[in-house]
Amino acid sequence: MTAASWEDLKATARTAEALGYSTIMMPDHLRNQLPPLVALSAVTSRITLGTMTLATAIRDPVMTAREAAMMQFVSQGHFELGLGAG
């Protein structure tokens, strides 16, 4: 899922949740897009939030683990972390 703004992202996530979708996944690219872990931060109440594949080559592993743990906490257990070579 991508969005042009924070408001667009929240509206899209809430619409997906209302339509019965179970998961929202964000890609991790360096082009013009919102950072996935920040963009996913608790915009829904029950839908699972996740990263398609975080590019581990450009991310510090300790900071990624901390951010993923915080996403798990903020989303009340509705977070899936995807990792890859990017």
C-alpha cells in the first residue's frame, strides 16, 4: 500500500479494514514513499499491519528490531515484520 499523504494513508487503511481486509502491507523503497514502519503506526483497530520486505542492507539491525517491537506494542499485537536482502 502506498499513499500520497498521511491523511490518504489513514483513509485507505480504514477503508480496507471496513471492507473486511485482514492485512495491510507496506513496501520498503527509497523512492518517493512514506517510511513503512512510521506509516503503519496504528491507523486501524484490528487489521494486521506489516512490511512486505524491509531492505536490511540499508537498515541498522538494532534500530529495526526496536522499531518492530514498538510497532508490535502500538498495534497491540497486529504487526508482521518482513525482512529481506532488499
